[in-house]
Amino acid sequence: MAIKVGMVSLGCSKNQVDAELLLALVVKGGYELSADPTECEVVIINTCGFIEDAKQESINTILEFCQMKEEGTLKAVVVTGCLAERYRLDIAAEIPETDVILGIGRNADIVDAIDRALQGERVVEAAPKELLPLEGDRVLSNAPYFAYVKISEGCDNRCTYCAIPMIRGPFRSRRMEDIVAEVEKLIASGVKEINLVAQDTTRYGLDLYGELMLPELMRRICKLPGLIWLRVLYCYPERITDQLLETMAELPQVVPYLDIPIQHCNERVLHTMNRVGSSESLLQLVQRIRAKLPDVTLRTTLIAGFPGETEEEFDELLCFIQQAKFDRLGCFAYSEEEGTIAATLPGMMDLEERRRRANMAMEAQMQVAFALAESRVGSVLTVLVEGQDWDNEGMWGGRSSMDAPDIDTKVWFTAPDTIRPGDMVQVEITATEGYDLVGHML
């Protein structure tokens, strides 16, 4: 009987893609996958190490499975991902119950590492970040009707608060033909929605082709038969060109949705973050996008409590939230990351104050989001069915093109039991429930 391997993947969708590549290697290595890691003999914890809360979640998950190993049938705890890349030796020293700790450059060696661990060897290894596999078969870990496709790895933006370049290395694009071939294979397997992800999708192709090639990549993907939705996430504001917007408008498969993490709006704070822009320029960008894509849904993320952020600068951020009216917005309390320039800046405020400011920003966005949701009442939306929720009186739930998987809102609706997850249906919106929309299938 094959040994069962389970996976817990934490953090972002880009990390999830790595996890799915790992799972395919595990299957090829003769192991059996199990959806329930508590019933396995080997568990892989694909960690996140982006901000403090994510690191703590990763550590807690590692400790939980180490405890299970002592008490039950679990034989090996394998740690991969960003935390393993950044703190490999610390994990090895402080959590000796772990059996395998692999830096991301060693992901291709996952099967060999598990084999050795099951023979009693402890494996703690790293390799150059550039050896992280970007191609290969994948085992989708989410519903079979959507998938993430990573179009590049690493980052060259060098924002002062961010440890990603240290963890993931320099920016490097995948070849366009490899991406298109992967998407074609995913569509053939039944995937209807492709979500393009990277640290900075708008930079795609600059290193390989000498120019920004995201629009051309989108055109090539949209030539593939069977694709229904193509979505682009993680767009850097300075590289949202008219060409990109016009390409999105031309291609019917591309949903009018842009995720633009701007982090702040104050010019001085942005400069200290090693980013460019101001409230004025960002509002102009929002207006330009909406002029080119009238039905666009805009998502962003912000950081509150950055070192040195004054009350006036934070008030400017609150005002900006009300002016820009992003459809989707998340605000995080600044996380002091070891090894980053921002961690050495003066004006570091206590965590309680950072969280207070983040909560205030989210309260300001709540007013905007609730009003936008109310404006959708009476409209008819195409919804990708995700399943029934028996806690919500058996209503069906799904996502419109305005909602990226895992992070955005839901559409709840009544429908006959003949529909199935993955179906595309028309839903008339009749009410709202907080951020979510409520309606009935037509």
C-alpha cells in the first residue's frame, strides 16, 4: 500500500501554484495523495513568510503537525515554501521535530527528500532560488473549474517594506509558449477561469523580450477555445498602460477586473516605500482605467501605520479611500520585516496603533463597498456556481466576474438543485447582505 502524503499550503495563490507542482512530483514519485493531512504518514507544510501574522500561522501549523507526529501515525513533517527559504536554519534548530526543511530552490527534490526522511535521515537543504521549478504537471488543490497560472517569479521592485526579493529572488518571466501550453492543458481538463498571478504581472516579459508583454500574452491565451474568463491579478500602477487597458477591452474573455496594490496614497510615504505616485496621480489612474473600462472592478491593498506616517498623512489615506471608491480593498497593519530598509526607519509606531489605523481604513472602505453593493440591486450578473451553503438556508453561492477566487465577495442565490458547481448561470440581484449580493437564478 502506497504511503499517503497530505499538503497544507498557506499564503498567496503564487505559493499555491508551487504547492500544486510539488503535489504532481509526489504522485510521480509513487506516493498517494490524501485530502485530509491528519490521516497521512507524511505532511508537507508549504509555508508563507510574507508578514508577521503569516509567519506565525506557518509556525503554529508546523508545531501542530509535529505534535501529531509524536502522538499518532504521522511519520514525517516536511516544511517548504517562503518560511523554509528564509528561516531554514532557524526552523531546524528551534523545531527539531521537523524531518525535512527545503528552500524553494530544492522543490524539485521533494520526492528524494521524503524518501530519505522515511529512512530516518533529517534533510535540511537549500539551493539557488532560480532553481525553483516554474514548469511541470500540477495537481489542482482548489475546485476544478478555476486555476491560477504564475507567469513570472521573483521581484525587482525593491519596496522598502517587502522581503519578497530576499525570499524569491530577482524577477524572471516564464516563456510565453510555456504559459500558453499550460493554460491549454488546464482548459482541456475542465478549467473555465484562468487567473494570471505574479509578484508584478504588468512587468511580464520585460526581462525576456525587452518590452512589456502582458497584452500579447493575454491575446495568445484568448485564442484558446474553451476559455470563459481570464483575470489578471497583482498589477503595478505605473505599468498599467493604455495598451493593456485597450487589450482588456478588446478581448471578451478578459474580465474587466484589475488588482492594483497601491499600498498608500501620500506622496512622501510612497517615496519612503520606494514607490512613486500621489493621491492626485492615483486618482487620475483610477479615472483613466474607468474611462477605458467602464464596467471595471478595481481591487487594491493598503498599508497603515508605515514608519513615520503622520496623522495628517493617514487622514489623507482615509479621504482617498472615499474618493477613489475601490470596489474591493484590504488594509494591513504595517509588518516590521527583518532585513528590510523600512524596519530601520525612524517613527516606528506600536502594533496597537498600526492595527487601529488599519481598522479605521477598513471601516471607511465598508461604507464605500456597501454603497457599491446596493447599486447592483436590480442588475443581472453571470455567476460561476461554487456550491450550496446549508447554513444559509440551502442557497447556492458563486462568484461574478467582479470577484476573484478566495479573496472577494460572493453572490448568494436561489436556484434549482439541477445546477452544479462550475456551471455559469444568470442571477438577478434583489438584495445585499453586507459585502455580498443576494438574488435568484433566472
